[in-house]
Amino acid sequence: MLVEKNVGYRVHGHNFFVEDGIETHNIIRNNLAISSLAVTNMLQTDTSVASFWITNPTNDFYGNRAAGSDFYGIWY
């Protein structure tokens, strides 16, 4: 899957989220996340929100930008 040239602005919770082991060989490039907002009524990890939440290293992740997140810009 290709996720490219998207903008997330003031999103509640993670903007771009890749966690499970089945998410492999995706291309996540040239995306922008601005002002990611922490929440308490979604996933446990959303309380320490990241604009880009990437836990699976078998994905290509490049050219992305994050600005103004409540906690993390990129959590890898």
C-alpha cells in the first residue's frame, strides 16, 4: 500500500499508525502531520499521541514531517 502526500491537522489520536506485524512492505512517504492531539477515550497509546506511530520496521517510511504534536512527532 502507498500512503503519500496527505495532511493531518489537529487530529485526535495518532495521524499515521502502523503497529501490527501484518502491516509490511508499505510505503509511507511525503506526509505532513500538524498538531496531533492527545485523547483519553481511544487506544491506550493515544494518551501519549504521536503524529507518526510506526512499530513495524518492514515498511518504507521517508520524507514525512511532523509539527506541534502534544507528545511525539515520530514514534518508531
